[in-house]
Amino acid sequence: MAVAGTHAYVADGYFGLQVVDISNPASPTLIGSTDTPSFARGVAVAGTHAYVADGYFGLQILPTQCQPSTPVEAPSAIGHRDWLGQSHPNPFRGESGSTAIGFELAQRTRAALRVFDASGRLVRIVLDETLEAGAHAAFWDGRNARGRAVATGVYFYRLDAGKFSETRPLVRLR
């Protein structure tokens, strides 16, 4: 996190850069956010730019102001959006753990997170349940529905939640 004037800039892992108005410390207000390509790990602010250390994609330089002309987006009316993040780590090794998949839901809804192989065949249903609005994370350990480790390769995970559907790639190594 970095503070500049009345704003706090938070590198929020799965959710990129969050900009918070802290002019009233008793009531901080989220005023904007922007997604980063993978996993925001840290942030520094100098002048009119925020410098975000982003997992696999390195340095991301973003403007600090929250105006429509910048990549920073205002949050939705209820403070959440439908969003699917890049898995982390990616690539990952199944033997040493799992990959985390962060996502956010704008409202309470049924959400299904599924993993597919490169030919489009379903490998595993990671989650399929009704979830509240807000931030969530699911984990895939590189195993199929039968509990067997899948082969090294490119896989895709898809989040279907209400009218929202998004797919992202991930790589499994041995």
C-alpha cells in the first residue's frame, strides 16, 4: 500500500489496484480500481503515477487520478463487479500445491467455475454453488474429477455467474 495526500493505493492481489479516499479516516471510501494482468504484489506512488509490481507481468504504470479518461474505473453502485482474475501462480506445478483463481460477483448468484483442457473437454468442476456478492477465490490442484493429476499443458478455466461468463488460460507444469 502507498499513501499520497488523501488517497491510499492498495495492491490487492487478485483485484489489481484499489484507490481509496482516506480524507476521513473513520470512513474510507473506495473511489476506483483497475485490474492488473496477473497478481498485484506491491505499489509505490510518485507524482501522477502509481507503479504496480504485477506478478508475472512486471511493472505496470498507471495514472493516480480517478477520471473517466484514465484506465481507472469507478466501482459499480453496490461496490462490486463481475470479474474473473488470472490464476496465481500461472504456470503452476500440481505436485507443489494449487493455483488460486480470484473472482468477484456483483450480486448474489449461482456461480460455476470449471476447468477445460485445450480441446474443450471438461476436466473438473472446481465450484458450483450460490455465492454472495463480493470477492471470492477458488483453488485448483491440477487434478481431474477422478482425483488424478492431469498432464502438463494449457488449460482454460471459465466462470459462469448469472449473465456473466469469462474464460482465462492457465498452464500446468509437472
